[in-house]
Amino acid sequence: MAGLRKLSVLLAFAFAALCLLTNVACTSTEAKQPAPQALPVKTSSIQLQQVPQVGEFVATVKSRRSASIQPQVDGSLTRILVKSGDSVRAGQVLMTIDPLKQQATVDQQRSTEAQKKATLDYNERELERQKALFESGVTSKRDYEIALQNYQNSKADWEASTAARVTQQRQLAYYNLTAPFAGIVGDIPVHIGDYVSPQTLLTTVDENAELEAYIYIPTDRTADIRMGLPVQIVTSKGELIEATKVDFISPQVDNALQGILVKAPLHGSLEKFRNAQLIKARVVWNTSPTPTVPVLAVTRIGGQPFVYVAAQTDKGTVAKQRSVVLGDTVGNDYAVTSGLQPGDKVIVSGIQFLADGVPVQPIS
């Protein structure tokens, strides 16, 4: 009986010791978990900037000095005196159409004119002779009037023949095709010996000056279109090439495109544009103060953009994930149409190490 009592006491002491050791171990484990340290981050205060509200369109560059060279007569090409890309002066001969047939017509008309002139000269002398005889009383008045009528008829015939010869001679000039102004020769799709007609496009001559941007604005923006509307010509990467303004608004709607044509002159950087070139044009409808956020502060999850904002809580400063709606880029910033207010502290460094609710320490 005494032995059993002693065993019970020993078991009690062992249990107490086990509990004590367990508590010490638990306390030691809890002491080894330090509080999470705040992550040093840089922040940027959200401010309002004047952000343009723009619409992007594909515009076409057109020159007011661009000509399609087509013949006014038909025939075979005998000479091509230029090649694509040549610079030509005003009046320079570009091509020649075989003029032999027309030259034969001119020669024939010239012969007819000479015949009519000979008849006129004879009738003129006859009129003078009949006039002298009539005045001396040798011939009747009727003979004089017949001579006068013959002279007038031959004179009219000669004048008509001369006019026809001049017309046919002027037609010869159409067989030499010339440049209407100084410019650059375009593609030449024809060859020597080809038969051409007034419907044949021989080439083009373009002067890379007096360029305009042709922009078609959708009809649903009719109320926003006005003279002097700012237009920005930009590269495919959004870099500004030239700033200009609308100087023409069409009074009609294009039936095919259902758009309104506006034009903007291109004054500078003409070496960057070519006639019929497609360019990107931004029409600036208006500007308004809008919050902006640095591009580096924006991250995306599943295509949804968001930022981290340094927010004050009872436990200190923490990173709060906030969804935003982005607008156009303004330099190195995004315009924010929803999600941020002026004065918000947006975290711009260490974004890859952040999570919602992580303690942070803003640094300058």
C-alpha cells in the first residue's frame, strides 16, 4: 500500500514537470515569431494635370499639287524621257506619242489653206478689175456684185481653212506630254510602243508641298467638330510629329464612310510625309484636370490594372490594393478616370514584393 502511494506521488510530479516543460516550449516558440517589418517604399502624391480628351483616327496625306498624267489624244508611245523618281521642272517633256498621223493632217490642212488663199487672191484681183470697169461704165452693176460675192466667199473659205489648220497644229502639242509643275515623277506603268488613249494613266507628278491631312470624323461627334480644333500628328508609338489645327470642315457627310471630312494643313516636317501616306491623327476635343499616376506604379492581374496606395491604419502604414480605370498616357503617366483622388499616396517602388495589407514605410 505504501509502495502504491509513492508511485502515485512520482506520477504526479512527472505530470507537473511535463506540463511545465510544455508551457516553456510554447512560450519559447511564440517568442521566436517577430512582428513583420515594414517594407521601405517610395510614394508619389496624386495630382491633377490638364489631360487632353482625344480621338485617334487614320488620316491620309494629300498634296494640293499632285497631277495624274493622262494623254488627250490616242496613239503609240515613241519616247519616255524620264524615269520614276526623277525631279522635273514645269513644262518639261515627259513622254511623246507618235505624231505622224496628226502631222499629216496638219500638212493636208496647210495645203488646203494655200489653195483657199490662191482662190482668194484671184477673186480679190477680179473684184478690183470689175470695180474699175463698173466705174467706167463698161460692165453692169450685176457683174461687179458677182465679183464682190465671189471675193467674200473665198475670203470666208480661207479664214475657215486657216482656223482649221491652227486647230490641227495646236493638236500636235498634245503629242508631247509635259509636267504641269515642278515635282517628282511617280510610277510609270507604260512602255515604249504601248498604244495609249485618254483613259490611260501614264504617270503622276507630285510636289511634296502644300500637304494636308484628310480626316474623317464619325457623325456621332458632329457637335464636337469646330474650326481651329487642335490636331496632333503622331507616330505609331504615340510620339508627336507635328501639331496643327482644323482649317476645313466639309458641309456634307461621306456616304461610304458615314463620316465628315475635315482637313488640317501640314506646315513642318514635310520630309516625313508623302502624298497618299496613311498617318495617325489625334483630334483634341478638349482638356480637363485629371488625376495621373506614374506608369511604373501600375500592375495588372488578369488584365485588370491596379495600384498600391500607402494607407494609414491603427497598425501603421500598409499597402492597399486599389483597382483603377486608366485613360490615355500623358508623358510617363497614365490618366486615371476612376479609382484615385488627388492627394492619394501611390507606391512606385518595390511593387513586386507587395501584397494587400503589407506594412510599408514611405521614404523620400
